[in-house]
Amino acid sequence: MASSLIRGKYLICKVTGPDAAEILTDAAIYQENGKIIEVGDYADLRSKHPSVETVGTPNHVVIPGLVNDHDHVGFSSIQLGVPHAPLELSGLGRIGARRLDPYLEHLHGAIQMLETGTTAVQIMYTPGRGVAPMDPDSTHKVISAYQDAGLRLAYAPNLQDQNSMVAGPRGGEEEFAASLPPNLGRRFAAFMKGSYVPLDETLAQSEDLFKNYHGGAEGRTIVNTAPTNVQRCSDGMLMGLKGLSQKYNATTHIHLLETVYQKLFGLKLYGVSALRHLQDIGFLGPDVVCGHSVWVTDEDIDLLKAAGASVCHNASSNFRLLSGIAPVSRFVEENVKVALGTDDMGMNDDKDMLQEMRLVLKIHRLPTVEFNPLTPAQVFEMATVNGARAAGFGDSTGALEPGRRADAALIKLERLDQPYLNPNTSILDALVHRARGVDVDVTIVDGEVLMQDGRVTRVDKQALFKDIRRALDRPLTPDEQEREELAGLIRPHLTGYYAGTTGPMPPHSVYNARS
């Protein structure tokens, strides 16, 4: 791998405090074989290394590559013709959607991330309800898609052995199936059975993943575990998967308290909060990342802090799925580390982490002068170094400093500082407030340019899009028609199963008043 200089008018190297960052002017990175060797003045580095290629100009701001710590699929529901609904109903829509080859699907997702400055992603692969969560063919296809595109990948298939479709205050899947008309209940139960594999097989397959892929693609690919959610996993699965992560020095990412119904189901099943249950069985720890964490209590936040666990915030997904707003300001106050993810439900279906940062910056603001909102530096840290650690990459990426991997995005300055930007305004503030994915000009992983001038370098995007359209622009197969019919029959019963089961609960955030 060649050496190069990566230069810009500004280098945002790393966040150093709640409202501070190390920012260099007219500076560059010198990298060799994908490793950052030196960071400093561009003219000095140019004189030291006169013959190496230079990537970037004085019209760029160079930032650490963004880390998307929580994603699942390459296409959003709306792209597949599935209207957005609350999370508890959204899984139904995808049951009958057209199936796409996982390689094509995830190569599409990889391109979207490269085009918007993301260099590392954690994919919790979700093949869909009624389908076994792991098989060698689909696993290889998903991982290969990101490897072929060049992204840094943490692969952690979503795994569950119960209640993957239904969990609320009236019970889980068995109780829901029993509430259905008998023929429909049997049909639903038989369909859901395809989602589950015996625990010993799941753990064996998961260990095979580590053996076959962990540390692959010259270190760009790692493996983690992702027990889908507390209510979707038996205690044996939770602890078995966590044990594997500990064995291979990886992380465990779990969806947690994403919706109010999950909160109420946990209380019904365990008699305590779902997070308290995780603590009671010895699951929580510094290697655990709790995705969403929207419906946590004050006591839950104390448990997260005491365990050293972190949170992955998926703001736009929580909005689109009507799940609520996570108490991120409280997490930050209590020194609970927060990472960010798009959860395949980004605001514009483009996996744009720059826009995700801006949404996070803006929604956690309460209407009083006494309230201290999140700062651009704090949000930027969530999308870089915090995300890298949460995804299991440790200190290898997430900042621009010697010893780390040369993962970077070059942002065009023209929309940030034209026609005027006050010299007292931090370029980091301007970036978080103003930059969008379309402003990304170059994306680099391990010193390799993977996207430049809007064009990905390893993939023929137009040929891929033709393949995707050809694969999806067709009538539903008989199996897809049967699934779509089942979803339509189940929907009114599932809606009624959840309706009327929530009561008033004091929120963490109050934005206005009715009286």
C-alpha cells in the first residue's frame, strides 16, 4: 500500500473536551501502508516527503472517518414499498417485501456510507422474520460486500431465540398466537419457528464466524456478537454470546428498551426493568453497548454508569419508528459513553452520518436558559472515537494521530465558509451545524482512497444499480405473496394486541405544555 499525504486547510484531529478539539491549520497527515506516521504542518511534511502523492487541497477540511455503530440492511423500508410504522408493526411490512441478494443489498449500503464520509460500520445483519439468522452463504455475501467496497466492518448478526416479532405488556409470541383465530395462530407460530435455531447450534455458528472472519481483510473486518434484545433472547443466549465476545476480545451490542412496549414487557416478565435484569444475570460490563436505550429510567442510567457500559444513539430511526427520544443529555452528564448509528432508518435513506450528527445536536435541547445542550464537539466525538470503541475497533481509528489507521473524510469547504464564516467560529462547529453528505469529496480507509469526486473507486455503481433494479423490478414470488398475505392478516390483530396498554409516564424531556 502506497504512502501519501492527506492535506486540508483544517485538520480536525480529535476532540479534547466538551467544547474543545485539536484542530490544525494548513496541515497534513503522512501515512505509510495505512498507518498514520506523522501529523503536522503541510509544508514541513511536503519537504520531508517530496515524492509521495498528496490527497486533498487547501479547500478541504480533513476529519477522522465517521463510524456508524448501528446498522442492519442496505435498503430502507420505504425503498422496498413498506410504509413506516411503529417498530412493533414495522417488521410485518418486510415479511412480504421482495427479497434481494444480500451481496447486492449491502454493497448498495456500503456505497452510501462511502459517499457520505463513513469509513467504519457495525452491521447487525437481519435477514428478516421467519428466516434463520445465520447461514454460511448469506454471511459470506454480506461480509464480502463491505470488504469489496473497502469499508472497515464490524460484523455482528442479530440473533434471537424467542419473541422476535411480539413482546408487550400482554405477553410475547406464544400469548399473541393464542389470542389469534386458531388457524391463523397456527400459521403464525409455524412461520415464526423458522426464525429460531437451537442455542448450541447458534453458539457454534457464532464461534465459526470468529474463526473464519475475525481480523480478516488485513484487519479491516472484525466480528462481534449482537443478541438482538433482552425480550428476544433467553438468558442462556445472552450469556453465551457475551462469553464468546469476551473470549475473542470483542464487544456485545444489544438493542435495549427501544420502545415503551419493550419496557412494559420487561417489567411483566422479570418484575424489574430489562436493564436491571441484565445486571442481575451478570451481562452488563464495559464490553457491552446498549443500542437505543430510549425508555431507560434514572436507575437504569445509574446501572449503565456503574457497569461502564455504553449506549448507541439512533436518533432518526427512533423518530421514524415512533419510538421516542433517548435521554442522551443525561447519559453525557453521567459520563456514559454514547456512539451514533443510522439503524437503516436515516432521515433521507442515505446513511448520512453528518446529518445524523446535526439531528442529535438539535433535538436534545430543552427550552430553558438553565439547560446546557450538547456541544458540536461532544456530538462529533460520538460519531468518531466513541463509535470506534463501541464497534470494537478500540483506539485503532476514530482520530487523526500517529499510530492510528489512516481513515479520513475530506469535506469541501465551500458550503461551510462561503461566502463568509466569522474567524472566531470553530470549523468544528461549522462542520457539525452545516455539513452534509454531499459535501464529502474524498473518503479514505487505511490510506486507500475509496471515494473521490463523488465516485467510488472499487465498485461500478451504475452496473450495481442495474443489477439491483433487475433483481427487484419483478412480480412477487409465490413465497413472497404468501408472506405478504400473512402480514396483512396479522396486522389488525397485532395492532389490537398493543393498543391501550401504555399509561402516563414522566418523560426525561419536556418541550412544551398544553396549558
